Amino acid sequence: MDKSTFLKVYFPNGSFHGIRYTSSTTVAELIRIVLKGRLSSCELFYRLSFALRVTHVGKEQEIANLRITSSSDKTNVTDKWLHPNMTMDKVQRLYGPIEDLKFELRLRYFPESIDALSHDKPTFGYFYEQLRIDYMRLKSEHVPVNDAIELGSLEIRKLFKDLNPTALDKKVNVDYLEKELGLKRFFPQSVIDSHKPKLLRKSIKACLKKYEGLAEEECVKRFCSLLKDAWNWQQEIYTCNLGAEWAVPISLVLGPSDGISYRTQNSTNLTKMASFEIVLSIA
């Protein structure tokens, strides 16, 4: 009988779910256990949209927010997606000891319409939290300032969903947000630094006025749509070569609308090679 061992599966907000596994436990089984333990006891409609991502962290040090890896460490695993049929034994053989790996539960596969995803409430909520955190940590500098203020205001409107517009107008001011919640929760540091408090307050209130009648779910949908204009979060992009003898550098683009497409250097147009429906298997 396989010996049972313990690991942590992390969520976008930094919390984790601890589970036991054996060498024969598959990635798909880990995902199923975590989803039932933390998101819903019922089977989720979009359960197959979740995936595990792994990063080697055993010999890394966090110094001044910079990740420094020991030169003697031959393991270079960063943001690797695990195949659902992969066993934990194979994970260890490929990527090293489990205690040196960080496992992250991510919503990786999206339907074409955000409306479709919203019917699965637990998955929809998880997706929004993941997207919002990714935006604030990784993509905020790529979003125009006005859009960043609007995105932050949508999160404020969502957070204070039970307040009517008049109460919200009284509740929301820069001083209150800074003292009780912190502006960094809603807005990138660059936006905070580039605006005087009075001007930022005025911009926030204007956005809240614009969205005063928006329900919580509609706030999320608007957030996703607005962010997608600056960063297409549905796409995964990989740099590779197309061809054998005459290899052409390309960007391989994967997404629900684009299927399997590519873009050559110095081009903005995508060429679609195939749709996901014709994929028979993934090695």
C-alpha cells in the first residue's frame, strides 16, 4: 500500500488547502478533492476548467521582492502546468521532491462567454478573485490610468453591494478607504502616487455614480470586460518556432475564441491553425 503524504494546494489569495496523497494519486484527483473541500460539496459544472500549476521553490530566497535562485540548483521549474492524468510519483520524478514544489489551483480553461461561466457561482467567484489578484500583481502597469480607476471603483461597488448610492457616496472617500481598507486593495500604487487625494476622490465618486445601479454579478462582468481591453486574460501565449529546417519564430496563442493560433514577429494578425474540438489527446 502506498504511503500517505501531505501537501498544500495554494489559492490565488495565498491561502491553501492541505490534503493527503499517495504516489499513485493523480493531479485530477487532487483537484477534485480541493474543489469539494473548499469551493462546493456539489460537483461543479466547470470543474474540468481547473488545473494545477507547479513552481519549484525549495531553494529560492525572497530578497527585496526579488526571486534569487541558487546557482547550484539544477531544478528550474516555473509555472509548469500538470497533466490531469499525471501521478504524484511522476510529478516527483520530473520536478523533484514535493516539499520543494508549490502547487497552485488555477482556473485555466474558459468558455467563450463570461455569461456562461457566471451560471457556475463558485467557479465564477474563484475566477474573479484569481483575475483581480493577477491584475493587481502582474498586469496593473499595462492598464491605462483611467481604466485602472474604473476597475478599482467596480471592486468598491462590488464590496459595498448592500449600500444604496447615497450611503455609498457618504461611505466612500479616500480617507476612509486608506484607513480601513487601504487604497492598495483597489488601485495600483502608480495610480495612488500620481493623483492627489482630492482628485482621486473625485474620480472614484464619478465612477461609482456611473455604476450605482450595477448588481454584484454585473460589476464582475464589467470588470472582466474592461480588463480584457488591455490584457486578454483568456489567452495563453508561448514563444516557439514553426517549421523544421526553416524555423520561423512565432507566438503560439491559445484561447477559447482563437483556438490554436500563431502570430509571426512584427505582425498583429493571428493565423488560426486548429480549434480545440479536433484535438484528440494531449501528451
